[in-house]
Amino acid sequence: MVYKSSVFPMIIIGILFFIFGFVTWLNGSLIPFLKVICDLNEFQALFVTFAFYIAYTVMALPMSFMLEKTGYKNGMAIGLAVMVVGSLVFIPAALSANFILFLVALFTLGTGLTILQTASNPYVVLIGPLKSAAMRISIMGLINKGAGVLVPILFTSLILSGVGSLEDISPNEIEGLAQRLIIPYIAMAIVLTLLIALVKFSSIPELEFEKEDEYDHDTIFHFPRVVLGAVALFFYVGIEVIAGDTIGLYAQGLGVDNATALTSYTMIFMVFGYLVGVFFIPKYLSQEKALIGSALLGILFLLGVSFSSTTSHAISEILWGWSSVATLPDTVTFVAILGFANALVWPTIWPLALEGLGKYTEQGSALLIMAIAGGAILPLVFGKVAQISGDMQMSYLVGIVCYLFIFMYGIRWHKSSSWKS
């Protein structure tokens, strides 16, 4: 089933994708911030990503059943309402500087985003021809990562204005610094409330599927291309979050200034990658080839992260010119470049995995959304490897496993119509 494209519904979905990016990539700035505020080590700080992304696994299937009852449009409004609650939980968390409350707030935000993601991604896939779905998702990715570029800069300017290095904060300053989070999250709650009204009174159509379908299975697990696609997304989201959310932590350990803003650089490279998707898919580049190329580039850039110099700036100067950004060590710049390799993985896996599911699309979408748990688990694996080895730079090599699985999905596994083939 495919709907004809409608401009206004796509604008609404675009706004939602901006919200996804804004809330999600705020974590990259929160990790080094909460590490200081709550006196955490690197492994403990990465529970920020765990609490946020594990919500997708815990809540995805329940939310898919809810969407069947409420419809996609009402489900989006409910998701926004849950996010309002999560934003407000940040107020007592900031007042007490209590890490557990911060994690509860992040889990609640992740729950709201689970509903929104489960509802909105099928819209983008099915609103036009399937072969150009990756191009439409790339447009949404541009919006999403545009928010990812903006939010670390806003966080640094609003929350850390007038503050020197976070490592130099005295115990007496920590309470006041934590409370700087209150006003921004109140503002976020207000904006999300306004979006609820926008979605409720919009002309977004409901997705409807034929009751009869060429398949007659009991569960979504009879579709190997969806199951394997979910595993590929698990690895993708894990390495995407590692690239976006650990760059600040890694740079902080190297003594780089304004480390909380470095997630923006990873997002900038993701924007470049999405532009490739918008202009080249499907006219010059198939979705399968884009996925395969992304995996190979990811492996190449990971080798650059792990084996380039922590003091040399040659690569940074080539990419950034003679701006202040060119003072980044090459190894940090390679972490940022991973954004380019990651950009087209999500847009290409979704249409490949959902093709021909019909009435099973809700379950398939929920399973793919559950795979976002990779962003909860793999950064913790990365953090534990870094803690045990004492070498965060070489720990990035764990991501090669992620790209190898994605490569195999692009080469062969997305074509599987049964577990016997």
C-alpha cells in the first residue's frame, strides 16, 4: 500500500523528525555534563544512552499494539504527551542533581519517542514509491541531523555560558550549574504541548492495510529480512550513538576545549551523507549499494580513529581548513567522519526490511524500532572495553563487528524471503 505524497502531512512529519533529533542528540552534551554534575566515571556516564535507548526495546511492541487501537495520528499525540512528562521530570532531577532521576527522565523521553518513531517511519516509507523511500527518509534525516548540529551548540551556549572547563568546576558551583537545565526543559515541554495540538488538528491520513495479504503468518518473526534488518539496525544505532555521543567524552579525555559541542561535528558529516541520499538515490545509487558502501566506509573510518594520531592535526586541517576546528586531533576528526558513513544506513534498511509486509507493517515497524536498543547496549560495551583496556581510542574497533553485519545485510540477507533460503 502506498499513499500519494501530500505536502502538509510531510511537513508535520518533518517537524517530528526535528524533535527526534533535538531530544536524541542532546544526550551527547548531557554525558560529559552529567559526568561532572553527578560525579561519574566514563562507564557510568554512558548509562545516559542506556536509559534513553532501552526504552525503545521495552516499549516498542506495547506501543505498536496501542497504535492499532488509537490509530497513528492519535498515537503521535500520545507520544508527544509522554515526552512532555519526561521533560518535566528533568526539573526535580536538576534541583537534586540526582542521577537516577535524570535516568528516569531520559527513559520517559525515550518512551515518547518510541511511539513517535513507530508511527512516523512507516509514513515516510509508504507515502511514495518504495524504490525512492531511502531518498524521502534522507530528507527527514537532514531535518533530524540538522537538529543534531544545533542542539550541542545551543547546550554549550545556554547551559555552559560563562563556565570554563567542566573539569575545573568546584563542588560549590555544581548545584547552580545543574539547575541551569530547568528553564530549557520547561521550554521544551511547552513546545511539545503546542505540537500535540498541531498533530491533533492536522490533515495527516491514517495508514490502512488490506486485511487479506499474500502472507498468512502468525508473527513477524517468519520474515527473515525484517528480523535480520532489525539486527542490522541494532548494530547501526549502536555505532551511530558511539560516534555521536562518545566523541565529547573522548575529546574531554584528550583535553580538547568545548568537548560538549563536538557532537555537532558528527552531525555535520551525517548531513553531508543525507545529501548524497537525497540527490543520488534512486537515480544514480540503489538503496542496496548505498548500504554496502556505508558499511565499507564505516570500517575504513574506524581504522582511521584507532590508528591515527591523538596529536596530529593534518586530517583536521584538510577537512576544516584553518579554522579553530582544525585544532582537533585527527583521531577525534575520524570519529566525526563516522557520521558520513552512518547517514544512509537507517534510510536504506527501512524500505528493504518493510517491503511487501502489508498488514504486518505495524509489527515490522515495531521490531525495527526495538532495534534502537543498540544505542543502549553497545555504547556500554564500548565503555566497558575502554575502562578495562584503559585505551578509548582502540576501543572504537568494536564497531567493525557492527559494519560487517550491515555489509552482509546489504549484500545478501535483505533478499531472504524465508529462513530456508
